[in-house]
Amino acid sequence: MTDVDFCVVGAGFAGLTAALRLKQAGRSVAVLEARDRVGGRTFTVTRDDGLWIDRGGAWIGPGQDRIYALMQEFGVPEYKQHNDGDAMMVVDGKKHRYGGKLPWTMSPWAVANVGMGLMSVEQMCKSLPREAPWEAKEAAEWDRMSLGDWLERNVLSRPAREMLDMALAGPYTCAPAEVSMLWMLLQMASAGSSTIGGPSFVISGKGGAQDARPVGGMGAIYRPIVAHLGDALQLSQPVRQIGQDADGVTVRSDGLTVRAQRVIVTIPMAIAGSIDYEPMLPADRTLLNQRMPGGAIIKTSIIYDEAFWRADGLSGQSAAPGTPATLTIDACTDTGNPGIMCVITEGVAARQLARLDEADRKAAVVGQLVDRFGDKAARLLEYHEQNWTTERYSGGGMISHTPTGVLTEYGHALRAPCGRVHWAGTESSATMCGWVDGAIRSGERAASEVLAAVTETATAATT
Amino acid sequence: MTDVDFCVVGAGFAGLTAALRLKQAGRSVAVLEARDRVGGRTFTVTRDDGLWIDRGGAWIGPGQDRIYALMQEFGVPEYKQHNDGDAMMVVDGKKHRYGGKLPWTMSPWAVANVGMGLMSVEQMCKSLPREAPWEAKEAAEWDRMSLGDWLERNVLSRPAREMLDMALAGPYTCAPAEVSMLWMLLQMASAGSSTIGGPSFVISGKGGAQDARPVGGMGAIYRPIVAHLGDALQLSQPVRQIGQDADGVTVRSDGLTVRAQRVIVTIPMAIAGSIDYEPMLPADRTLLNQRMPGGAIIKTSIIYDEAFWRADGLSGQSAAPGTPATLTIDACTDTGNPGIMCVITEGVAARQLARLDEADRKAAVVGQLVDRFGDKAARLLEYHEQNWTTERYSGGGMISHTPTGVLTEYGHALRAPCGRVHWAGTESSATMCGWVDGAIRSGERAASEVLAAVTETATAATT
């Protein structure tokens, strides 16, 4: 039995940051992490020669002030994402190479459709109260509609629908029919500044969500936190039970029992729902935990001698809806050498790809790259694949979403503490929901909550 | 360590029937049930004087051949539901008393809307392939639309929408915006005969889903099965882990370890998802388990000296969308004495009602009954409430649903065995999905599956 002020469940960025802030406030903490590694849905692997690969969340951008604050705290510099050269869009097997934000060569009709779709979404985001989108005037209407349904009714060109689906629902890595329109708007709005809002941030490389990366990858940020936490962090401890009583909480993993005043649960909803809570959580939270599934995603990092696409005038960014290489993006380190190409396979395509054996999977992905970037793409040095769908303690990737009808019914339960059980995780963040920055914000918010709660209790006891 | 031919997880009707059929086939079985009782989402309480109350699933109807077969097997007679007298519909606080199927006094416009809505649904059901509705020509269209969205777009009268919501989405006990149109159609179609299909069965008392009840309640059927199973049934054994290897499965609860050739998991998806599978289930099943939430429902049984509403020419059936007594129905035993009124509180109303303390909850429900049935409704003898939402091992009630986009993506995983792990439960039944009869069918289907699998293995071994 370990006795501490606070317990934190999960050592992704939400949990690590919460624990860091609590320790910095002079409190004792125990962090229980189910895996044998930290990072959650980020995961940086560093080779002996110093080359690093981000196998999970990797990019950062303007407005993500809290991750920049952590980077400053630990002296981690950023470097800009390689964005020079043309991008590529593959529609029905045909490649469209383009500069700027939209593939004008595709078809003026399709591109106009994409533009109008984005403008509509931008407009809807503007009226959304960020802290409580479920209270928007149009919330009921937007929440009973799936993104797939909205696209079908409002965007006439099929290639345009596919592009918008990838742009708007990419992070959920599932069919657009699964995602509530209101949830998509929530996430888009959470990424904008208070005046602009909307999807431009999400779809933009430069100045957007793929603007830059930390030198050394996400691991360069989480490793110093781990060092700071010392033996407060316990790996390979999947939490099975959380009990609460009048005086505190008892958190049990397979090997440890932690007694604390309060606990912060930072793991994805679908996984949080499999913990045994004693007494049970309030009905709204229990039902919400059943209602925020993860998606299917495989992230593959392929190492080449050099970033040959750059010499060919290509940025390395490409999109091909429904294929085994749904998205590609240049993922070189700050030195630009060797060449690292990141391939993201999403949704249905990821589930299909996962059913193949490893050799066939590799052939399918590399085949796509050869088709897009030429024969040089076949001459790879290393192939690293990370199937987030089968990460037991992530419950899928990239992030969770709400299906239709859930936010208007249960949105209020996203952040509300249940007695001594508090919640963090990027999905609970009103700002930068779905990004690493949102995870960090949620951890800091939850740390403030538990600190305020014990201060109130202490004050009440002395008056 | 118990060594048996087959293990069954859950002792609701699906699990009990599966185990019964396996024992009858001469196999050894271990049934692990998490609760200290059997019955799952059915639960019959019998007083010392013999009076019984069904606190969960209760009614049966034509076409439910497999529950009738079990009743015949164990000599349980049926009795017809009391259906004489007028029903009542409460809209915006105004009571409409009516005979027949629809409240014509309400407003011809609203009633016409209800009729047209039901006809549309009936029509859609006809083209649905019952075993695989996700393969229907219109599947993608119907699955990306929520029932709430469909009602909003196709039914112009608000009271009509509310009535249709109750009729069509009642069993999911959540907002209509949460339910995929295709799932609702699947359930409706599963209830009809192969030629008619559709919602008439669901909304009908006489000749429909509330046509009759077993004398003695559901317990009169499950108790003889329990007796037959003897010590093969183990209560208070929540299963935490299911491992499978080349030779069999290892099922671990808090207190027991069972080794078997195969296991049948019969518990609701949201609960099945919290078991630790080793190795992990295939991605499609893992993700499906995250995508079939339960709803909120409180079922209250109120005992009176006599069924006073009958003397007043009322059937006892009433519907009042959004109120603490969403539905009422005469729930007397076969003797008709004493009077038992069943009150069902669904969805948002159930979650609101659950937040009150017990006295206020009782006052709210009884207040509704007084308003509908007069002062006699206040003179109650006993008040029994069953909040299925907080049943830890049901994960909510009445049954699970799929949100939009799930059936077309994951429907194929509803029944597909995952190696040595087989699936049952009413939601997995292509016929009478959502009823006790569907649970029984699913248990019998899963029992056939595991028997066939070991026969194949035995044959392969000898040839």
C-alpha cells in the first residue's frame, strides 16, 4: 500500500503533466501506467545513433501554448516541418500534383465543393461556445446528424466529400458516418483562436497543426518529466479498481494499491470504462464511457538514404482516400537526414491492412509509395509500423469521437469530477481537443482541480 | 482450476439456454455469472405468498417460438396480457384516451403523421436481409442517418415524432439522435415474420410483443434451467480475463479459473469489452465492443389492492414522452389480483429521475399516475423500483444499440466467433433481436457452434 496525496492513472501527456504540476506544487504523487512505457498515444523511439522516430502523435503548431511552455521549461527547441514543394492528391487512381492548399488540377467543380464545404464548417464553428458546444443554439440539429450524412447532403462532388472527410474526420480514423457533426465542429473550434476558429488550422501544414515538431520528438519532452517524477511513476500497472470513500480513494492495479486523497484518470474513455469503480460512477459518466470509441490507425515510418522526394520538388504530403497509404507526410528529423516518410493508414483501410500478414502489408504500403513517389520509394532501409488499433491500453487511435446524440446528452460529463475521481485526457480539453497540447492542458486543469479541492477541505477544517 | 468441455460467461437467458443445450448434449459446462442471481436483464422476484413481479424483461408474443419451446419443455403456461379498455396518450400535459392502435383524438394531423411514419418504416423493413441488414442496397444511406434525424426530416408533427420515437426507439432507452436508423430497422425486421416484417409487432399489445406473459414470470422459466445446471452454475464470479491458446481457453473470474475447449460470452457488449482478452480480440470485435452502448431505464412496479383502472374502462397502457412515467402498462399476474402497475421511465427522463432521492422519485412517479388514473393511484401498497442503468453487469438497459455508421462497418462481427471465443446475447440474434426470445435463440445458436467445432476437430483428429 502506497500512501500519497494524489494518484494519477495513465502516463500519457495528460497524466505526466498532471503529476509534474502536482509534484511542483509540493505534493506527493503516484502515477500508475498500464504499459511498460510512457507517452500514451505518443511514442518516440530513439536509435543508438540518435535517430528518432515518432510512432504516435508528433506535430505541433501555433496556438498550442501549453506544449510550447513545457518545451521551454525543459529546453526542447522546435524545428519547422518541411513544407516546400508540391503536395499530391490521388483520386480514383489518378495523381494530382499541386501547390497551395487545394488541388486545383483535380476538377474546378470538386475544388469549389471542397472550398464551399470548408467555408460552411468555418461558419458553424464561429457560433460554437467552446467550453460547452452542446449549448449552441443549433446543437441538437448538428448533433443528430453524422458527418457522413452532412457531407452527403451538402457536398455534391464525391471526390470533394472524400477530401473533406479526410480533412475533417481524419483524427477519428473511422467512417464519417460514425462521427457526430457537432463533435467534429467541437474539435475544429477548439483549435482556432477565439476570433477565427474553424478548420484552417487543422488542414494547414505551415501555420497549422503540422507546422513544426520538437527536436528529438515527443520523447524529448516526456523524458525530462519522467526523470522529474522518479519513482512516483510505476510502469506495467494496469489499474483494475478505483474505490472512493469519505476520506479518499483506493486505486488498485495488478501489483499495487495506492491510497490518495483524489485520483485523476487520464486514459481514453473506452479504457476508463473497463475499470471497476466502487461505488459505481454516476450514470451519466458510466454511459459516456460506453459512448466514446476509438478508431483504427496504423502509422508507418519508412527510412530511406535521403529524402529523395524533396529533390523531385515534392513536399512528401499526399492524400489518397481509402488506400493503404491514406496520408503521407515528410517525417525527417531536424537534420533532414536520413529521409523518413510517414504513412498513415486510417479507418476501414487500416482494418483491412491489419488483416494481411506483415510482408503483404509492407508490399501494399510501399507499392503505394512507389506509385506516388517513383521507384526510389522501393529502396527503403527500415520499416517501422505501429498499429494503434491493437494497442490494448489506447483502445484505438488517433483520438476518440462521439457518435450522434451523445454530446447533447452527456457532454456535460466530459470534465465533471465524480466525487474524488477527476478526469483528464485530450478529449476533455476545450482548447486543442485531440492534440498533445490539449492533453497537456487537461492534465494541468485536473491538477488545479484536485489542488483546489484539498485547499477547500483544509480551509473548511480550520474554520 | 475447473476442467470442463465448455465455459459460458453470463447467466441471462442466452447463457442459461446455451449451457442447458450443451448439458443436454452430454457435455460438461461451467457457467460463470457476475451477479449473485441469474436472469440477466430479466429478474423475477417472488414474495412468500407467491405473488411475483418481473423487474426486467417480461412479455412474450407470437413468433417467439424458442421461448415458447422452453416453456413447453418445463411446463410453464402463458396468460394473455390484459388489453381491454382504452389506452392513453399524454401530449404537452393533455390526456388523450383512445381505443384501437392510435390516439385519434389527439389531432388528425399528428395521427396521420404517425401512420405515415409507420408505413415508411414497414416499407424499409421489407427490403432488409435479416441475417445481414448491412448488406441491404440502402444500408449505407440508412446507417449514416440517426433515427432522430430521420424523424426530424420525415415527420412534420412534433407529437407524432415523439410517439414514433417511443414506438421505434423505446427499447434503446436513449435519445433518438443516438440510434442508427439501420439498427432500428434491423430490430423491427427481426421481429416480423419473413413475409410481413416491420413495426406492427413491436407496437402491438394483442398479437404483438406485449401479447402474453409466462405464469410465474420469467423466473418460472429460468429456475428449472438453474436446477438442471446444478453446480455447473457459479454465481458472484465476474469474469476478468479470457485467454485462448491452441488447445483451449482459460477463463478467470475473481475466485475461479475454468479451463475449457471453447467459451461462449453472452453478456452485453459494453461489459464484454471490459474483459481482458489474451491475445486481444481481432480489431473489428474490439472496436465493436466499444460501439454498442446501453441506455437508461428505470422499471417501477407498484402494487395496489386491486387493478382499479380496469373498472374505469382503462387498459392501464399509457404513454407520456419525456415524463417520469414514460410508459405504463398493466402488470398483474394471471389471477388479476392484486393490481400491479408497471411504470417504465426511459432515456433522459430516467437519468433525471435517478438523480432525485428515493422519496422524491416515488412522488414524481406516483404523481404522474394520479394525474393519469385518478386519486386511487396514490393509495399504493408497495413500490418496487429497478434502475437498470446502475446494474453494473448489465451496463444499462433495455438493450444495446448501434450508433450511426457502426453496422455497415462492424455488423459482420456481431456473431462471428473469435477463435475459441463465441458470442451470444439478444443483440446478436437475427430473429427477435432485443427480446428474451432472441437471447434464447442466440444461446442455442452458440451452443450449436461450439458443438460443431469440437465435432470437426474430433473428426479431423481421427482421419
